[in-house]
Amino acid sequence: MKKKAHMDLQFSLYLFFDMKIRDKHYLIVFLIISALIVQTELTRGDEISIIVNKANPIVRISFNELVKIFKMERQSWKDGKKVYMIMQEAGSIEKDIVLKRIYKMDHSSLKKFWMGRIFRGDISSFPIVLSSNDAVKMFVSQISNAIGFINSETLDSSVKALEIDGRFPGTDGYILIGEERE
């Protein structure tokens, strides 16, 4: 099997080096465009779920109320417990969706937003930032008053996804989706 793969690679290299320079340019452009299309396909349909601990009595939330929680304008649940808001690191697809849909800001504007809130004394600290969907899920599953967001594909029974304005992830009209599904 290894020998066949090695021979296929040798043959491919032979064909590439035997091509005319003009054809090589077309091939390189084709490969770059193909890579971009594949990357777009991988992000198509990305959506996030807003998650809470299974013990949290909340099951649905309006989008406006969600924005207030995520901007920490509302810092406690209806039962008076402090909301622990969990964010993901900059650069994740999930955070990009939250930035665009909930905050309507880019990364640097969000940093300035949090600095302003802290400087004015509106909040005492930044939201908790975790590095992955699994880390957010694990934290939320263990802290009863936490709220966070994850890629809907990673949703499991350890946490509860909230209904937003009457829609769950995966249904038509769900707002927390990536660009390609619009």
C-alpha cells in the first residue's frame, strides 16, 4: 500500500514538473480557489447554542434579554443569583458569531466596551474566557448560574440549550448563525 502511494506521488510530481509554466499557474490558482471553497463549505451552517446549566430553570429567553445578559447590563438571574457569563477566546468561529449577532462589534471594540464598563464601575471584572466548546460546556455543566455559548454541533445532554425568541438552534429563523446560512 505504501509503495502504491509513493508511486502515485512520484507520478503526480512528474506530471507537475512536466507541465508548461502557464499550466502550472492555472493549476496553482485552481488549488487556491479550491481551498477557499472548501474552507467556506466547512464554515457553512455554523451556528451557536446559548447554554445554561441543566438545573437553571430558564428554558427560553428573548433576544433583547440575551443581549442585556451578554453586555452584563443584567447581572443576575430572576432568582437573584449572579450570572457567570462565559466567553470563548478571540478568533473562534463561535465568538465571531456572538460578536456580530449579539454585540454588533469587532474584537477591539468589545475590549474597549469592557474597559469602559469596568472604568465606570458598571462591572467589576471581565467575563470569564475559556478556550474551547468543551471547556465552556464543562464549566456551565458544573456552575448552576453560568451561561455560555458553544457550536451547536457540540451540544450534548450535559447542558441545556436555550430557546431564543421561540426558536431553537437548527430551526428556520434562528438568529445565532454564521454568514453562509443567511
